[in-house]
Amino acid sequence: MMGAAKLAVVMLLAMSMVAQLADARRSYLQRLERSIDMKVSKEPGGRFSAVTKFKLVDGAPACTIDPNTGLPVNAEPQRAYFKTNSRIRRLTKVYLVEIDFNPCGHPPQTKWDIPHFDIHWYHDSETTEFHPQDDSVVCTPPEGYPFDFVCDDPEWFYAPEGVEAGNLAEGLTIDDHGVQNMGTHWYNHDLPASEDWDEPVFIQGTYDGSLVFYELMFPARVIEEEKFHYYAPSYPDKTFSFLPDMLMTWSKDGYAYMKVYGSIP
């Protein structure tokens, strides 16, 4: 007859196996979202450092192309979210982190049409109540455009003015379209083509003329190389102290890490 101690061990092992099987059955997106974490530390001189991490989980969806149209079937990004706590929001102004995996990449096709991650940090805005998850925000795709999450309404293209404009990093210009539940992306249009893309790209996002997020974007193959990458944006007249002046990315033990430095608002 099995002793109580052995029975307890067997039951724990059985429970562990059941948990592992259940985890394996969960979708890639659920497992990605569950792995996201963000921690903030105060630094000398009224500064902060914020580390966001997520697990490079197995089972990422592969890009599927429709043979009839030549367009991706799964073009919309796999979106996972992490809502920050009150301390993180107070120190960084960030209230939501969104991590997207794009199995087919996304437009512009000559630049970013390879599997990659987008990490958005949505921050409090000084001039709009826009929230990326607000489905009441109108998004009308361009006529004849194949993807319905791309927006062409005028509000998506109002450029930042005054104090907002001074906090838009130098070298960034507006994209051709907005993206539903995100905003309109501003990036360096002189970046190399996809096959030469080997460094994280810094992006800022606007809606209705207000800055609403900043972002790092990098190929899946780059973050898996376990190398450090750095980017230091500069701003023409920075008054939003929480915006990053240094960003770092690396990976270790199956996790991707993004570290952001800024000043406490």
C-alpha cells in the first residue's frame, strides 16, 4: 500500500503534468500575454528605469499566404496586453503595454514584411482622452485596401503642434495610414529594406494630433540572438520628461527584455 508521502508526490507530479498539458493547449497569444511583466526602479536625479519582458514562447503562428490573392491570411498582429499598476503609471505615465507578434510582417512591405515583434507603451496624453481599446473611435479603411484594421479618417493624420510637436523625436515622419486601436505611426522612412533589418526601430504614435504611445519594433530573429541593442532618441524641444531618452533590448533564458530610461514626471 502506498504511503501518504509517496501518494502526495504522485499527486503533485500528476497535477504538474496536467498543468503542462493544459498550458500546451493554450493558444500562443494567451501564453504570450501571461508571460508579460513590467518593473520600474527609481534612479538618481529624478530618473526612472523600466524593464518590460515577455517569454519567447513556442508555437508562434507561421505566415500563411492566400494563393489566389498573394496576400497574407493572418495579416493582423497577434496582440497581447499588460495593464500597469498605479506606481508604474505614476512614475512613467505608461498605463498599458501591448506586445504584437506579426507572423507576416506588415506594410510597408519592402521594409517590414518579415516576422517581427512590436512593443507599444501607451502613455497618458496631455490633450486627448483617446484610448487604444476604444472601439468607438472611427476607423475607415482606404477604398479597395485589403485589410480592415487600417484607418484613413482625417483624425488619424493631424500632426502634433506646439508643445506636442517638440516631443516628437527627430527624424520621424508620418505613415500613410492609421492602425485601429493603436494610432498613426511616425518612423524614420530612410530605414533599410527587410533583408537588412537588424536593429530595433523606434516609433512614436499619435491620434488627433496628440502623442499616445512610443514603440520598439524588431525582427524575431534579432531578439533571439541574445545581443544587446541600444537606441537613444533625441527630441527638438522635449517637455514630456517621461518619454525615453535611452532604450535597450536583449534576450536571455528564453525571455526578451526591453529597458527604457526617462525622467519621472
